[in-house]
Amino acid sequence: MLTNITSSTPFLSVKDLRLTFPNGNGGLEALGGVNLSLARQEFVSVLGPSGSGKTTLLRAIAGLLRPTRGSITFSDGKPCLGMVFQQANLMPWRTAIENITLPLELQGVPTEQACARAEELIRLVGLEGFESSWPRHLSGGMAQRVALARALILNPDLLLLDEPFGSLDALTRERMGAELLNLWQTRRTTVLMVTHSISEALLLSDRILVFTPRPGQVFLDLPVPLTRPRTEEVRYIPEFGRLSHELRSAIRE
């Protein structure tokens, strides 16, 4: 039986993180003092109103944005990070497997070794038979599987997911959420995911952070006491409904 992760030494610590975008009118404050931590192998989701700085937080952690104030520290220096955006952002002139192996190619890994690692991930994310497909021939769900495999091929210490299934239809999104759950329960990669779906967050997470409206701060840090390993059936138990109500109320506040 898997258990929710707890640790006295956080893998990631974010302290008083503030970020203001210059706009010629005093600046737009996106983050107003965010404090959070992640343990290794923990899956944490971030919920909140649109425009509350959730994506800004992920981009700051990834080093794509420079904070105005505050700190982002990792317990072991500079970890390997992987990131998946809402859009798959695949290179249209590369096949599915060529998109997946790109990070290894940039590191100079031999083609044979890179393809072997890609094949393992292809099986893991359910892309068998689509290795040679061009991005234009892939459905939205299939394209996101490629993007997820590409992010995982370097065995990242931290996987940042920015609404990875937000552009998919409801049924495909639900199926991808279930597959991500199975994938995480297999690999136990540390994950920080932004989502607008309360149900998705509860299915996947050890903890859920609720952000305030802009400038974003952590309003609620809610542990998810649902036993692991989980299946889709957990959506229908009373505790799932109670937690969903609590999160919905926190977002409205």
C-alpha cells in the first residue's frame, strides 16, 4: 500500500515569493508572497481563480521568470526539471518518438540509447503504434502523451505540469487524468501541477494548494487523506465529495 508523503526536509521550498510584471503603470503584481514546500515523491496541485498567478509560480520555479522578491530553493542544489504546458508544443517536422528523444539528443546521448529510453516511455504512456506518427496526425490526448513522455525522458527530479489537459474534451481529460495517476504511482516523480479541475486535483494529489485572487498567495493547504493506490472509483466515495465541497468553498472565498 502506498502512503501519502511526509518529510521534515522539503525538497523544494518557496518563501515569500513575489513577482511583479512591469506595465508602465506601477507594475502588475502577479504573486504577493507565496510560501510553500514539496517533499520528494509528493504530488501537489494548485487551484485558484484565473489570473491568480498559478502559471507564474511554475514558470518562476522553472527559472523562466525572475522573482521580484523571495526565494526558491532545492535541498540538493540544481535538480533536473521537466515541464508540460497546456499545449503540447511538438515540433511538427519530427515524429512522435523524435519529439520524445529531443532532450536526450541535445545532451549528446547516442541515438540507439535515446530510442531505447523513449520506447520504455512510449509503453508507459500508451503510445504504442504511434511512434512514427507526425504531430498533425495525433489527437490532442495523444499529443499530450508525447509531451509528457518528452518531459519524463530525462528522469526529472521535479515535473511541473501547467494545466496539461486543459485543452482536451471532458472525457479525454478524465481518461488522461487516470493515466497520469497510474504513471505517477509507477514512477513516483515529484510533481507540482496547476489545474482548474477540483476532481482532477483530488484524484491525483497528496496535497492541494488554493490560491487567492491576484496577487496570488496560498489561501489553503489541504492534505488529501485518500488512500493510495487510487483508482477512478475514489471519485464516488463520500470523502471525495466532502473534500470537493471544501475546495470549492475556498476558491469562492
